[in-house]
Amino acid sequence: MNFRDAKKYLAKVGPGLITGAADDDPSGIATYSQTGALFGYSQLWLTLFSFPFMTAVQEMCGRIGLVTGEGLASVLRRNYPKTILGGAVILLVIANTINIGADLGAMAASVQLLIPLPFIVLLLFFTAFTLLLEIFVPYPTYARFLKYLTISLVAYIITAFLVKQDWQRVFVSTLVPHLSLGKDYVLNVAAFLGTTISPYLFFWQADEEVEEEIEEHKIREEGKGKPKISEEDIGEMRFDTGFGMLVSNVIAFFIMLTVAATLASSHKEISSAADAASALKPFAGNFAFLLFALGIVGTGLLAVPVLAGSAGYAVSESFGWKVGLGKRFSQAPGFYAVIALATAVGLIVNFLPVPPMKMLYYSAVANGLLAPPLL
């Protein structure tokens, strides 16, 4: 494949890549790091297991948005009782808000490891920055910004090669599942799958396919007419989704690999993504520590707008409000108000007397309740 072909394929990626990359947010990084720290290489096989499942689920969501010209909540509102829609949206907003708070806190804590600024100052900065990005930046620019942020994930691949690995064990552990009925092992498998296959990604991808159709003038706005979809459109969506989910699982694999090679022998418990970065320093050196910490910031900047945006889409579509990142605030005030409120409450979550990992656990429970009925 020459440079022109590579550029052509990269031009086709968008919602699927952003969705997959956003799945590796700081809360996901904490889960993958905990997996590597507690179980070493023994759960690397989960990435091969989750990849086809994630791809199938996200392609279904992409097809719904692509073919109907509507988001997931709009489709639910038209086809199912209000109790089902309401329950799904309430659980989604609760889980997203907790995740937003955990991700904002992880970004602030990670930068604090590098720059001695007060936590509250960094927390307020990242909150304000992500809000300004979503509310005031035009959609084409915003989408490109998110797309470029996915490059930050490369930090985790590089970090994995900066530490000593037992590549024979890595190979065997990846291809041959190590199964155990131990309570901690089973709970961690559930946590891994709950982190990778998250309902907020369902809503986000369906709506971003619609945003792309509006940008390409296939429809005027969400819910206004049926877009004309070709086989080529479906093919591009499938390529984009498959590529995005592959990226998501590859990065999860390398995060587990890095932490397994450095912290597994110490059985150190990881309570946040920033803890993982800090714990790596004495084992992997300053450069690996720096890459890991900066990767947390990059993925957080990518994930928080996705989390807040998916909440905005879900709530607004439930009430039949105008939605769309391509619209100005005055054109969709309810949509942007939900985004701002979810982000603000996420900020407040950092000041609750509840450990971050416990908050994420309850968020995973909410996601676990929501994912099966949505599927």
C-alpha cells in the first residue's frame, strides 16, 4: 500500500475510530492496568475475545444511525414504551457522569505528576476546556480534533516496548485462554468486558454517523428525512468501525502488557490511571512514565466530550429536542445544557468522599444493567 492509498483509507475513518479510541479513556486505562497488575499476562486473551463482539455491536449502532438518519434514543422513542427509554437514558446519564468525573480527575492527577500545580486548578482547566470544545467549536473542526487525539494512544504501544517482556509467555497467554472460577478473576473479566462494551459508545456512534450525514448534506438535520445510503457507504462504515474497535483492543492489550511486565510481581493495587503511571516510574524509567501519563491526558480529552455528548444526545432525543454538534448553542440549547450539566456534575464527583475506583465500579454496574436490554 502506497502513501496515497493509506491517505485514502485514513480519510474514511471517523466515528468508528473516535468511538474505539474513546473506549480507552482514563477509567478504562485504570481497569486494564489493574488487570495487568493483579493477573499478569493471564487475561491478555480477553482482547481477542472482545474484539469481534465490540465490532458487531458498534456496527449495529452505526447501521441504525446511517440508515435511519436518527440517533439511538430517537429510534427507541419511536419503537418502544417510554419506560424502557427512560430507564435506559437514566442509567446512561448516571454512568456517564461518574465516568466524566473519574476521567477529569485522572487527567488533573496525571498532569500534577508532571507539573506541580494544584489539583483543583488543573481540574477546572480540563473541565472548562472540554466544555468550550464541544459548545463553541464547529463540528468539522471538532471531529478532526478528536480524530487527531487518537494519536495519543500510540504512547501505550511505545511504552510496552520500553520494558522487558517475556514474549513467549505473552504469545501463549494471548492465544490460549487461562480460565479460573476464582471470585477476583471472574469479577475482573466482568469489569474488563463492562469497560470495553459500554452503552455510551452505542449512543455516540449512532449519532456521529448522523452528524457525518448532515455534514455531507445527505439529510438536513437529524430526523428530517431518510438518507440515501449506498453499498459503498455501508462498506466505509464497516471499515471505520472495524478499524476503531481494533485500535481499542490493541491499546488495551499493550496497557495490560506494560503493567503486567512491571507491576504484576508486586501485586500492587491500582486505584486510578494516574496511580498506574506513577507506579511504573521506578520499574520502567522516566520516559515510559512520561508517555503513560501524557497518554492519560490525551485519552481523557478524547473521552470526556464523547461521554458528555452521548448523554446530551440521549436526553435531548428522548424529549424530541433539537440535537447536533453541528448546531450553535442558540439552535440546540437543551442539548448543550445537558452536556454542560453532565460535565459540571462530573466535576463535583471529584469532591465526594467516595474512592474513584468505587465510583467506577458503580458506573460499571449501571453499564452492566443497561447493555443487555439495549443489545
